Amino acid sequence: MNPFAALPGAITDADSGVARHYGEPLVEQRALDEGKAVVDLSHHGIVLVSGQDRLSWLHSMTSQQLLSLPPGESTETLLLDANGRIERAARVIDDGEHTWLLVDQGSAAPLTEFLQRMRFALRVAVEDVSASHAAVLAFAGDAADAVRALEPEVEWNDPWASVSRGGVQYARSDAPHAGAEWSATHFVFPRDRIDAVTALVRSGTVRAAGSLALDALEVRAWRPSQAGDADERAIPHELDWMRTAVHLTKGCYRGQETVAKVHNLGHPPRRLALLHLDGLAGELPVAGALVFAGSGSANDSAARPVGRVTRAALHYEWGGIALALLKRSVPENAILEVRSGPSGNDASAAAEEPIAATQETIVPPEAGATRDIPRLQRL
């Protein structure tokens, strides 16, 4: 049994088996933000790559510069399809002998299968170690120090606080980035040592926080994740993931042509935005809820949606917030409405009152098109 699920007050999610909260979600969220709590990530997957060619091999297939990755340095990378759409996202840390790929729930098995097919004659070995290892998360502070003292096998420090080498930020730089103080660390332990982490909770040294707390902090920091925000059409530009997961000058890899073309010549077709939700209704939209432009449009059967919610959360300071992928053509000052049901033509959803929302721009409509290509004169 998952030791975190056995802690007092744990309300677990049926799909993941991890606690959504322990009875006080907003208190847990504040404690997590202040570096006083830990989150169970045992539902995430872990893939271990070993062998002399491991970094050059992963470098050749994914979006990040991994050739010169020193042991102990954290980064993240994306596996794209031929059209530049996100297939897998991986948090990467190398310990000098193995490269650890920390992935979201449901990604370890398909990623392992793909990598094993791509080995050919290279000196690499791939293993899904999700059954034997698990991760916990804490922000910089007392909780992280206490977990670090238990000597995890590796720790991955999230690079989201700044733009990585070779990356680019689409969010405007005339104001502080919402993730500028992001300090999350993933600590990886053998599963039989997770009891030592929960012992810290039982002793009162740290507090346990549920997945709802982490979701809310990620949404407020504009921090994308594959499981939370990327659908089957998502490209890195739309989520501002060029910031930490893409190296623009590393050379060829699958999907690189789309990455370069959209960044240099075009614009991402959709853009990520933070929605501040009207709290009068006392409810949050579900993932996939449709977004409409203009007051009253959600009740208009002829209205077309302009986007969809990827994640929504109740933040301990900001109230109801959500990440949404909107069409690039939606004006930044447009007043939006979110239909709380999962589908635009769902009868029960149509009967519910829409939720009013205002935008906070993450990816601006003018993102991309960084190269000014002169037009050829024609007769």
C-alpha cells in the first residue's frame, strides 16, 4: 500500500492512488508553497537509461541539448512527433552512470517501449523502474532539507524559474514571470524507503500536501505539464515550453522543422492563458471545459468556442484560476465565459450558468515570427 495514502485524513484519487488532499487543501497548499510540506508523486513514472551512448542517443531524438549535460544538472526535454506535436515530456537528470527520466502518470511504459525500439546497435539499455522507485516533491525550505537528509538516489531541480540555455521565453519580459520563484525539487527513492518520508510527516517534521495543492501552485506559476495541459495537438510554443524544454540551436531531431518554422516564420495557432474565474458561482470548471468569448455567448447555441480549459484550481491567495488554451485570434482584453460542463453540446452543461473569466496573458498573440524575411519584388 502507498504509505502516503495511509496517512490520517487522506482522500485518494481512484485513478492515481495518491491523495488529492488530507482534509485541509488550502492550508496544505500554503504549507507547500512555504517549503513546509511534501507531495506524493508515486503515480509518476521513472525510466532509467544506462550505457555509454545514453546522452548522445537521447540528444538525437529529443528537443533538449543533452550532449554536454553534466552529472547532477537538471533539465527537461520533449519527444515530438514528425509534425512537432508533443508526444512525451521528461524531466532529465544524469548521475554519471545512468540518465533518469521522470515522467507523468501513464507515460513510462510507452516511452520505454519507444526507446527500446530505437536502440539499434547503440550501447544503451532502457528500463522502466516505476515499480521499484517513486518520487516526492518539495519546494525550497525546511521540508526539502528534511527529505534531502534521507539521501535520495537522485534529485531533480525544476528549471522553470528561468530560461534555460538555448531556450526562449514567449511570456513578455516587462513584468516579473509568474514562475520566477519556482523552486520545486523531485526526490527519487526506492519505494521501500518511502516510509522514511512519511515518518517525517507522522513526527510533525513536515506536512503532507495533496495533488490539489501542487496543481494550484503549478497553474499560478504558468508551469505546464504533459498530463495536465498538453493534448494531442499541442506544440511547445503554445505552452511557452520553449522556455526550458527546447534548445533552439542544438541541431536536428524529430519535429525540429516545425519548432523552427513556427518560431522563426509563423505563430503558434493557440496560446496558453491564465484565467481568473468569477467566484460567485462557487465552482471550478472541469478539464476540457469550453471557453467562449463575450458576455452571454456560452448560452448562445450558435456561438463557437474559442478555447478550452486544461486545468482549474482554487488558489489559497488568488481564488479560482485556470489554465486555458485559446485561439491566437482571441483579443487579450476579451471577456471570456467558461461552460462548466466537459462538452459544449452536453445538455446538463448547457443548463448550468457559465463562469465569467478575465485573461492574464502567458503566450501573447504575436509570439513567434522572430525572423524578418524580406518579401521578394515581383513584376
